[in-house]
Amino acid sequence: MSNPLSQSPQGHTPDHTVDVKLTPRGYQIDIGRGLLAHCATLASQRANLRRVILITDANVAGLHGDRVAESLRSGGSSVELVVVPAGEASKSTQEVDRLWQAMLAAGADRKTTVVALGGGVVGDLAGFAAASFARGIPFVQIPTTLLAQVDSSVGGKVGINLPGAKNMVGAFWQPHYVLIDIDVLQTLPDRDYRCGLAEVVKYGVILDADFFAFLEDHIGAINRREPVALGRIIARSCQLKADVVLADERETSGLRAILNYGHTFGHALEAITGYGSWLHGEAIAVGMLCASRLAESLGRVDSDITKRQEKLLKNLGLPTQLPQVDLDAMIQAMQFDKKMDQGNLRFILPDRMGAVSSVGDVPVEHVRAAMVSTSGRSG
């Protein structure tokens, strides 16, 4: 019997559409193959493309920048291409200032649309530039990494880093439209592809036990980047995140915090190792295991929950062991985490597969023990 996830017809209409039904800032996420060359037609239904500031990075510019710029220009857009250095270091005050100056020089105004073409760094940086320039101008996301497609391009959180504090300066600024072309993932380096899978696994743990089981059952198709499998996991991930954003757009009720599963540990690891040494998805993979072991030590879950996560992450080519870092430095870095609550650390911890809760007042010795266990140290 043929694998139903092994074949995918290529077309120029979306295979999946996710509606983010925010009022009045709702928008559409279109997912499919071969969409990039038709981005002007698709995006023009949602945004004014008369004048476009197209922001990408040095890696993506050579792969997809000309194709997107050509599509936009063929649709009648005036396009100013701005290229930023690739990597997390571009999410800085210096780089956003350079974008502001470039937008000013290009004559950008409130009828100008920023189009972010790239991974999460480009989306966060370009989105923050759009949110802050002229007190906010329209913004379209065209994410080119799996991590950005399933996570950072959805939900409207944009921002930059401060030294030692990730995403500390930012805004909630929803895009007008998100276009996801599955085909761009075929050119994505293996390490970057696998980083996106960490966030996909996260959605199963926090919201959807059946989705987690689907991932377990289709490891081969996912590792081979089979288009139908990718379409399924991207669409489901986007829908799950959209549901959370709809319920708590600006993190006022606490519900949106569940999306931070593994991130308190993961962001601390990124900070103390220097942004870029560990990629975000790699840090989150290890952070989820730290969080799950913390939940075990608090009697919230049994070890099977952690073992299933560890096995799936390992089978998807993600790291499952905390490196030999200074644990005191990790704990100190957590003090700068945005999830602090009046000086107290809070963690998103599993209750069972597919459900998590926010937990405060966790004894620091339990936090340390969870990291020790995940690093393989004896103590």
C-alpha cells in the first residue's frame, strides 16, 4: 500500500489555509507548494503592495530574493530591497536603526508595506521595524524556515534582543498576511530544518496528544521532507498557535504563556552560550526535556512523558542533552526571562501529553536537578 504522505501535487493555489480570526486584525495564512512566484497575486488580496520594503537576509537573498522581488514588481509594486546580515546578532538596536534609516530614505509611509522574507530573525526584526516606523505600517510575512513557518510568523510578536536578554524589546504587531511555500524547505540546511521540528513537537506536547502521536508515526516522511507530511504538520502547528493567539493575543490572561514550553531553559541556554552557538530550536528541544524532568520531580507526570519526548526529538535529529554549561549561570540567566512574575520564576510544565500548566514558586534545587539529569551529570 502506498504511503498517503509520500506524494504531493505541485500547484499554485494553497493546499491549506488557516484563518487567524482576530478582530479587527484578522489575517490569513496560506500554505502550499510553488506559491513564492505568485506571492504578489496572493498577498495583494490582503495588503496594499503599491510600495514595498522587502527585507531579507544575506542567505535568503540569493536563494529567493530575486524571485519574490520579480513577482512583486510584475504585480505593479515599487520594491526597495534591504538585506540584513544573517544570524541572531541582527536582532539588535543597531540593525533596526539601519532599517528605519533605509525606510526613511525610500520614502516609506503608512501606505507602504514591509514584506519580511526569511527566517525568524528577519520576521522579528522586519516586523519590529514595521511596528515602530511611522507608528506602525502594514507588514506581510513570507517565512522561509520551518521554525518561522510554524512559530514566529504567526501571532504578531516582533522584537529584538538586548545583550543577555532575548526578545526583550518588541511589540505585538499582527501581519496582514502570511504566505508559506513548502518548497523553500528543500533548500534549507539540515540543522535549520530540524530546529523547526522542535517547535512542531512542542505543539503536540502542550495542546494535542493526537498530533504528537502523528509525529511519532510519520518520522520517516518528516525526515525526508515529504511535501504532504510537511503541509500537514505546518497547517496543524499554525492552527494550534492561532487558537492560542485568538484566546490571548497580548498575553493578558496567561493562556499564551503555554507556547513558552521549554523556553525558560532554552532561552537561558542561548543567552549564556552566546546567541547563535546553539540555534533556537536546538535549545528549545533540550529545554523541553529539562521542563519535563522538572515536572517529574514535582510529581506532575511520570517518566513516560519525558521518554516519549526524548525518543521523538532524538529520532528527528535534535539534541537531547544539556551541554556542560555553568548551571549557576543558567539559573541567573532565567532571572532576565520575560516569564518572571514579580521576581518569581514560572515554568510551563506538562500535566499529561497534550496539556500543560504554568507553575510558579518552583524550588531552585528542583530546577538544578532537572538540568543535571538532562546533562547526564552525576550531580
